Amino acid sequence: MRTVAAAAVAAATLAALSVAPTPAQAAGAVKVTPLGSHEGEFCRQDRALIFEDPDGTRILYDPGRTVAGPADPRLGKLDAVLVSHMHGDHAGDSHLPAPGAGTCEKPDTSTKALPNTSAAAIAHAAGAKIVTGSEMPRFFAGKLKSLGGDPKNSVLVRFGASTKVGGVTVTTVPAAHSNGIAGGMVGGDLGKMLEEAGLTAYAGPPTGYVLTFSNGLVAYLSGDTGVTSEQRTVVGEQYKARLVVMNIGDTFTTGPMEAAYVINELVKPASVIASHANEVGTEGGKVVGKKTLMFQKAAKVPVHIPLSGRTMSFDGAGKCTAGC
Ligand SMILES: [Zn+2]
């Protein structure tokens, strides 16, 4: 009898101690897994991230050159591929022959993926949609067709609109960058003519994305961009993004100090994942990159480092709950 009473007291004590989960925790976490060139590191060419909604929807963002094409064993099931703009380090003009090829400073990206792009090849092999804005959907529709796929799997979402992929709402937002399609990606005679003339084909404006997940998390993926007023108005005020993937590499995009300004003054999220640093960001998983360190110091919210293959979990409020 005494043991039964003791057990009842213990159970009551445990119940009193346990904290009720917040609605966001109860709704599950969004998992973010970087697919960089080198396991456990943040390397020069790293851009690709996989977002997994609590409902199982999996979205690949900017495959770039560090995903080893459609056969990369890290990809798993995919529902959509996002491409912020048409530059080769995002759409994937070439890629690793296998994860870990080359060095963190100079990954081996010798496997050619033109004219179809790695993004189109991955989406085709996975039976996933490609979701883009501007003039990119028709271009990707043509690539899917030439790969033997269904052009209808290339889906348009322009600024101010939205589309659903599983439980995830996807929209594009403006980016201040460029978005020319290189001749090699166009292919054929037109591609050759463009290359000879030193010109690119028109693909409309470059984009970032805002993703709203089923646990309430709103994430802003900056793409390559300078500082834009929409980072305050659309991303910050309208969508109230709580997690940001911020490009910090300088020269081509905001550098670390400009990126920190976007985080601290314009978007004001709960946390940020550094991206597109164009440097050896880590050694042995420890941050050593100048730009990455500078950004970590200047940003007023936690800066998470995308170590390849290490999954980070975020609740609906944008707080990292595991893996950071
Ligand atoms: Zn880029």
C-alpha cells in the first residue's frame, strides 16, 4: 500500500514539475539541414539547405554546386526545389562528383550540369516541383521537358503572391542583385551568341523567399541581395520573419556588417543562419572565417552556423531548439 501511495505522490510531483509545451513546441519543429561540400564544416561554396516541415514536406533551397547532383544520397525525398536566381552557384552549373570532394577552400565542382542545371536535374529525378518567381518558371519548364519530365512541375510564384507546397506557404520577395542566364545555361546557338557577345539572357529580377511552415515559423531566405527597403516592409513588417538565412559574403551580396544591419534594424528576427560566406567558415566545426566571425559579432540575435549535415531544429518563434 505504501508503494502505491509513494508512486502516486511521485507522479503528482512530476506532473507539477513538467512545463506545458508552447503551441509552437506542440506543433513540432522545422528541421534545417545544410548540404555543404564538407561534412561538419561551413565551406566556401556552401549555399544549399533542406527545410523539413513538421508535416514531412521537404524543400531544397539553392542547390548550387555542393549537392552532388540527383544521386547525392543526402537529398532523400524532395517536394520542391527553390532557386533564388539563375547564377551558376545557385541554380547549379556544375557540382561535386560526391560529397566531400576537394577541399573546404576549393571544393571539387568538376561535374558539369549544363545546359540543364543541377536544380532541374535534382527536381526531375525526385519528382519535385521547382518553385520560382520572375521569368524563371518557363525557363525551368523547358529544362524539365528536355530532361523528359513534366514542364508543369515548374511553378510560378511572383512577388506578393503565394503557393503551397504541402503544409508550407511559399512566396518570393525582391532582392537587389542581378539575374542574367549565362550562355552555357541557355545552350544551343543562342547560348553561343550570348557568350561571344558577353551578354546574358533576361530572367526577370532575382528573388529571396519567405516560407511559412505549419508550426507557425516564418523564415526569410535572402538569396543574393544588397540592402532593400522590402526587408523592413515586406519581410519584417508584413510577414514578421522569425528566422533568416542571410547571405554575408560581400562583393556579390551584403557583407557581414551590411547583413548585420539588415538583421538588427530591418527584419529583427529571433535568430539567423549565416550563408554564402565565400570563405572557409569553419575548421573542425569551429568558426575561423573572418566574415563569419564579424557577422556573428555584429548581429544582435543568435547566429547559427550551417555545418554541413548537421540538422538544426526551430520552433514557431524562430528559436533553435536542437542542433545549434
Ligand atoms: Zn551567389
